[in-house]
Amino acid sequence: MKIASFNANGIRARLPILLDWLQRKSPDVLCIQETKVQDVDFPRKPIEEVGYYCSFKGQKSYNGVAILSKKEPSDILTGFGDGDEKERPRLITLTIDGTVIVNTYVPQGQDPDSEKFAYKIAWFARLKDFFKNNFNPDLKIIWLGDLNVAPDPIDVYAPKKLLGSIGYHPEEHKALNSVMEWGFVDVYRMHNPDERAYTYWDYRIPHAVKRGLGWRIDHICATPCLAVVSKKSWIDIKPRLLQKPSDHTFIVAEFDL
């Protein structure tokens, strides 16, 4: 199984890039965040025309998650499954061939001193409870998406300068690690222990990609039984260099399933 994650920052604006990438790279599954579109306006038809089922939950202008898959999925759930409607555009779970796929768009947090930061930390705790209450780490589970946290110094371009800022804060590290400790392996880092590579570059920084001024905040994580059959993982930087790109790019992992 080849599975990828991509924060589109508006799926309709990024549709040409998305369709081209699907046809060239042919992933079995692509998880998308920040679709920023109501369900009625999701561009289902052109995606189906290139061979993918579409599972999604969105809202106008903000958030939105989708999973595109070559095989028809089952057990589709949006949100935490507790009736909280406002979280449904941030989390979508489904099953393909016995593998559970959980696609998340974790809140950005805005500022460490803000209520939105506290909300982000609580969201991670809520996500851990979601895993604890619905699954066990012996199952085949892939958790991926825009997690909005760069875990280690190697994952951000200026770790000393940026420590304590949003996306690279000790409280975020603690919250992310708590979910990871439930039973996940960072598949990209497992295969690339020393590689300094990024998935996000701020639009506001001139020539950020070419200057290497990025963050690895998009991740593919797997339970141990899947991590051991993962073959490789990589980041495709080229889509970020195209005209009208997202500020993120694709991260990919392959599993021998």
C-alpha cells in the first residue's frame, strides 16, 4: 500500500496539482487536510474520473478532511464519534483491506498564550482517548495528516530560535508524544533518521523552499505491526515549487501489505 498525506490549503485551488500528482504517483490512498469546501462543493467528479473513491467532511472556507482511495472503504466515521459536530471536519476514519486509516487536521493553535493553544493541547488528549476507546495498538492502524507539530530539532529550520513558538513548543511536543506512546511509530523518521526535510514552508518567507526554511509538521505514523512492514517513506518537494502551490507538500509511505 502506498499512502500519502497532503494539506491542500483549499482543494479547489489546488485541484490541477492534486490530479496531476494522483495520476503520476498513483497512491493507493491519499489523505487531504484543509479542503476548505462544503460537502456539496467537493470536487468529487474529476477525482472519481482518475480512479478514486472520495470520503470527506468539510465546511466553508476552513478545515475539511478527505480520504481518496483506489479501493472502496468501509466503516467511515467523521469526528470523534461522540456527536460533536464541530470536530467532524478535522478527523475522518475508515478501513481499507483491514487497515484502519485515521486522517487528522490538528488545530494550529495560533499563539502559545492563546485559548486556541490550550484547545490544541486538549485536542491531542482527546485524540489519544479516541484511540484508547476504539482501538488497540496491536491492530493495523495508520494515523497521518497535518499534525501541526515539528517533533524534533531536525524537523524545523532554526530549532534554537523557534523553540517555544507555535508548532515547536514543549507543550506541543509533550501532547504529541503522549499520542505516539499509545502505540505509534513515526514512519518517515524511522526510514530517514538523519534527513533534514520539510513538508511546510511559510508563504510569507521569500524563497523559503530554496532557502531550506521549512518545517516537518505533516506526518505518517503507524502501529508497530505496520511499521515493521513499511518499505520506505519520502517527501515530494516538487509540488511546492509549482505555480499556485499549497504551502505544504506531499509526504508518502509504502507498506508491504
